[in-house]
Amino acid sequence: MIKSPVWSLAARRRSGADGSEPDARTRILDAAEKLFAVSGYDATATAEIAKHAEVPKGLVFHYFPRKIDVLVTLVHERTGIEVLDEGVPGDPALTLAGLARRVPLRASPAMRRILFREADTHGSVRDRLRNLNAEIIRRASFALELALPGSRGDAARLEAAAATFAAVLLYQENLCLLTGHHIDPDMVADLIVRALT
Amino acid sequence: MIKSPVWSLAARRRSGADGSEPDARTRILDAAEKLFAVSGYDATATAEIAKHAEVPKGLVFHYFPRKIDVLVTLVHERTGIEVLDEGVPGDPALTLAGLARRVPLRASPAMRRILFREADTHGSVRDRLRNLNAEIIRRASFALELALPGSRGDAARLEAAAATFAAVLLYQENLCLLTGHHIDPDMVADLIVRALT
Amino acid sequence: MIKSPVWSLAARRRSGADGSEPDARTRILDAAEKLFAVSGYDATATAEIAKHAEVPKGLVFHYFPRKIDVLVTLVHERTGIEVLDEGVPGDPALTLAGLARRVPLRASPAMRRILFREADTHGSVRDRLRNLNAEIIRRASFALELALPGSRGDAARLEAAAATFAAVLLYQENLCLLTGHHIDPDMVADLIVRALT
Amino acid sequence: MIKSPVWSLAARRRSGADGSEPDARTRILDAAEKLFAVSGYDATATAEIAKHAEVPKGLVFHYFPRKIDVLVTLVHERTGIEVLDEGVPGDPALTLAGLARRVPLRASPAMRRILFREADTHGSVRDRLRNLNAEIIRRASFALELALPGSRGDAARLEAAAATFAAVLLYQENLCLLTGHHIDPDMVADLIVRALT
DNA sequence: AATGAATGAGAATTCATTCAT
DNA sequence: AATGAATGAATTCTCATTCAT
């Protein structure tokens, strides 16, 4: 059985299980997500969103009185931290590799682009990103501690390792998109393990 | 004596040592650099650039027929790779720490923000970033090889380490801005060394 | 009783017989028609059109996303060929004179000026004029054939006569405007008849 | 020996007989003539003229302080009435055909387009066109009288014939350009002769 | 005479937002 | 709730013209 990516949970929720069209509000958010990711928030006109969502222009403002509300809603409703399962004690490398492959950030690739791009200029997005980042570092930290009990001696180094790990995991997608350069998460996990043992 | 940052070489050149005002074109680029960094390209009006540069609106058009030309010119003229190479063989940790503190990307903090932010939506900026990133990885790779001749055995691991190093170095500033979380380059350097020895 | 000119049919339709104001879109086209005729397309600002139409500037864009769309729409909606055909066999001179006085081009004097002036530089206008001209020549040809069955022998001459007739009819108004020289259509009709009999 | 068209007299004068480049002022007028004909006066920027003339922008204003001076100068210097030879008494049809082929308007095709187009909105151009038209009608009238002494009886008809002849001759080029429909001058000459005899 | 930087008024177009229905 | 016409401020871009050198 193929496991659908975590970020598609929201996607599945969008269109009813009966295959019916998602409702207008959802279609607006879908369109905005795609357009914001591709062109950026500023360069996307609300009229464009309406057109792609196949709803009349006025309806966008019906649901989202200000344009910024669309962005805020997207970030609030379509990004989050995976609450499910955590660290699997035992083999350090395996645990880290698992974490690498399953960053607990629940957000579609499009939402990640939006998150990083708009955080630069929109306080509310930045706040969200801050929280998400902190949580990811905490998880990584916890996982490292769990996996590598021996390195407990140096908290600072563990902290740096977790942050590095988090940074690489968060940005690898971005970096790949921008530079075409791919970093293998397994390799990074392996490096971290080697550094801490 | 504090060494002025490398990216300010251009800045110093802008206003002559004689204290004379930089010329109009330079003032326009200066203003654009600052404004693009703070508000983003799309959210910055050319009129705003002109006002900050203290030049008439029309002069911006005179030098840069399209608004996008301002961005393209900034990226072309104000980002680059440090050519001064300083391979310091000897102590691995020291060498890496040096590299960490002196990323060979020649670009002001403002230009870095612009580079990362606008690469997402502007092809020409993305191309530049791609080149810069590749060059930085190459440098890091070379430095690692020089510093850690013993690890030559595993090229893939070295490559991953260099890429991780480069990614963290490039993004740390960004991450710090966005999330407030600071990563100590020395720590990262130390981690890399430990991972490779 | 004086028969109102054919081109005013549309005009009458614009403002209801109930004296109600024509709608915004119509007022915009009315204003554009007048201004384009007087000053030319290029020299007429859309703001000017809006002012004369007594609508806000933005509404012009709402109906006509590009300025050129106003011109194109005018030409499409306000020029045409009279469909009411009236072949009146019998006296040749009378028939031709009738045709002279009733060129089958349905277009206000303003639209005619626009048509001739802008055809020079705007392809879509030129296409329209081409069609109109061809149709007028066909009508003239048909009328001549009907009126002067005896001249059927020389098709080329008939063709030339029709074209000449059409040219003079089409341009007489233009010429008069530009040069102040008036050509009497009756005289031209008479000439044609004499030439063909 | 091929006889170069009358309107190229000016052209020949432009570049020295020694094949040297025409001077700046001439190149400016050349460029303006071409550009005005293609795009119209309003739609042609002075910078464009300078570019095509391969002269610095400032030089255009050196010779022609106002943009309109370029147009006025063109019309003054590059349109005129042929003063050379006139009617050849004898065969009417031949004389008219000759006149048809040799309209006494000395102006390049480009200048004719400019003349007709800009007359609509520029008084000075209109004045010139008026004069030229009057002169052409006078010539045609004279030629007709000379060629067809028998028809002297009806001055009004002669007048109408001359005007028709002039109109067709003047506009045929325009019409052809706009509508693609060609009128054979010989045919028109023939028609006129038939109408008057 | 020749030049290109400088200027600013004004053009087209964009677009978030409002509002009557 | 739904709709699309209406609004006007703001933005990018154009361009004739001036001017110092």
C-alpha cells in the first residue's frame, strides 16, 4: 500500500470522499495556494484567484474581507506540526533517517514555498514559521537525545546538531528548487550520527 | 582592528574617498537594495526608490527602462564570489571555522535577502543563486579536502558534508531573520570535523 | 419629412425612447467615438474618455481592458453594411444617384473618420475597412449592372466604374473635410452613366 | 534607361552624389518620414527617430526645437507640385492616361500617407493638402479642357470630372494600401473620356 | 554644434475594495 | 449568500523637453 504524503491530508479533506467538487471557499484557498506559491502574494491579484477558483470575484471578498486574510487563513489552516508518532528508540542512524524522511512539518510543497517567502515580509507568517521551526528543532533534539544517549554530555553540541539538522531538512526542498542541488537526507543523518558518537 | 565586511567593498567604492556624493545611478541602486530587502521587490514602488535616492522619478526609467532591470542589475553587479582564495592547510577545525565566518559569497546582508527571496519568482535571480551556490559548495568541498586529507576515502560523504555546510552557512542568516534562531558557525564547523574524522 | 440618417439608428437605440440615460458602457463608447474622430486615437487619453462619458476612469478599464479594445469595439459594433437592399431597376441615373446618396456603409460621420484614419495604423480596423469597401463595390457593381444592362458587354469597365464610384463616395466626405472641396454625388452618378452608355 | 519616380528627386538630393552619408538633419527627416508613415505622428517618439537616424537624441531637438517642427518641415520640404511639363494636346485618352500615371503631386508614398493621415488633426498639414489638392484639380481641369475642347459647353460637368479624377488619383494609393483593391488609372481615364465625349 | 543626463507632467494600466441588488 | 458593476488611489511606464558641458 502506497502511503500518501503527509501534506496531502488536507488535500484529501478538500474534495469530499464522494468525488464532488470542493466548495467555493476551499476552491479559493486551493487557487490562492497554487498562485501564491508560483508568483508570490504581492504579484497575485485577487481577481486571478477568483478566476482560477472559478468563482465570481465578489465571492473572494465575501469569505476573506481583506486580501491578507487569504494568506493568513492558508497559513493557519494548511500548515501545522505532525502530532503523530515520534522517536523510535534503538538504532540512532535509523531514527535520524526516519526523521529526515518525515519532517514533522505538515504543509504541501506549495505551502512551504509560501511560508518561507512571505515570512520575510508578513509578520503573521513569520510568527508561524518561528513556531514551526522551534517545534521541529525540539523534535529533532528529542530524537537525537533518545537515539544517542551517550552524547548527553555536551548539550550545546546536541543543540547545534539538532538545529543544523532542522535547517537542512527545512531548506533542502527550497534549495533544491532554487539551485537544483539535491542533498540526500540519509547522508545528513549519517553525518550527524558520526559527529555525535 | 575590526575588518570591515567583504561585501562593503562595493559600498566603499560607491562614494568616493573624497566624500563626494555617489552618482545618481548608484544612489538608485543603493535605495533599491535597501527597499527591496525590507519590503520585497513587488511591494516596492519605483517612485519610492526615486524618493529614497533623491532623484526624480523619471531618472529611474532613464537608467532602468523596466523595473525588473533594477533587480537584475543589482543581482549582476552586487553579488559575486570572493576570488581571494585562502587555503590554510593545517588544523581542520580552524580552517572550517574560517570558512564559516567568511562565506565566499560577496553580497551585503540586504543583497542576500533579496537573492533568496526573489529567486523564488524571478528566473534571472534564480540562475545567479544557482551559480553562487554551486561555487560555494565547490569551495567548501575543496576546503574540506584540504583540511581533512584523511577522509578522502569517501567522496560522497565529503560532498554531503560540503553541501550541508554550504546550506547552513547560506541560510543561517535567513533563518535567524525569520525565526530568531541563531546557529553558531563554529559549532557547525566542529560538527563537520567530528563527522569526517 | 426628412429621413434621419441611417447611422443614427444605433444612436437612437442607445438612449431609450423613455429618455433614460444610456448605460455606462454605451456612454464610454459614445465619448470615445466623438473624441477619436476629433483628435485621433493616439491623442485621446482614456481619462478624457472617462471624463466625457461621466464615468470613473477605472470603469473604462472594466469594460475595455486595453485602450485598443475601445477602438476595436467601436469598429465592430458601430460600422456595418446596410442590409436593406433596394434594387430599383429602371432609370439608370436615378438608381445611381440613389446609391450615391445612400452609400450602404452604416457608420456615423465620426465613425467614418475613425475608420479611415485608424485603418492606416491598426490592422483590425484596416480589415474591417477592407470588408466594407469590398461590399460597397459589390453593391455598386450590382446596381450598375441592374441599371445599365446594355453595358454588360464590358465587365472590366463596369468593374472600374463601380470602384471609382465607390472610391469617390467613400472619400468625398473625407476629402471635403480635409480640403474643403465638395464633389456632387449627382454629378458623379451622371458621369458614370454617361461613361457606360 | 529607367526613369526614376518623380518623388525620388528629393531622395537623390539627400545623399551626396559622391555616395557619402547624408548629414544628420537629413537622416533625421528620413527616419521621421519612414516612422510617421508606418506608425503615425503621435505614436512615434522622438527618441525613436533619433535611434533610426543614428544620431543622439539631443540632436533632434537641436534641429527641430519642437516635435511638431519635424512634421511641418517634412511637409514643407518633401511635398510639392510638379512644375515640369503639362498637358500634351492631341489625343484625349492619351493625355488623361498620362496625367493618371503622372499625378503632379511630388511626394514619396510615405509622405502621401503622412499627408492624408495627419491632415486630419494638424492644421498646417491640412492647409498644405488643401493647396496641393486644389492645384491638382486645376491641372486636371486644364488638361481635360485641353484634351476635350468639345465638352467645353458644360463647365460644371468638366469640373466634376476633374475632381473625380483627382480624387481617384490621390486616393487610389491610399485605398490600395488600406483595402488591397487596385484601380487601374487607365480605366479611369478611359471612363472620363467616355463620359465627356 | 553636439551630447546624454536630467526632469516632470501625464499616459495606460492595475487592483483591492465597496456596494447595490 | 452571491454577484458583477463601480470606484479611485496607486503604479509602472512614456516621452517631450531642458540643460549643463
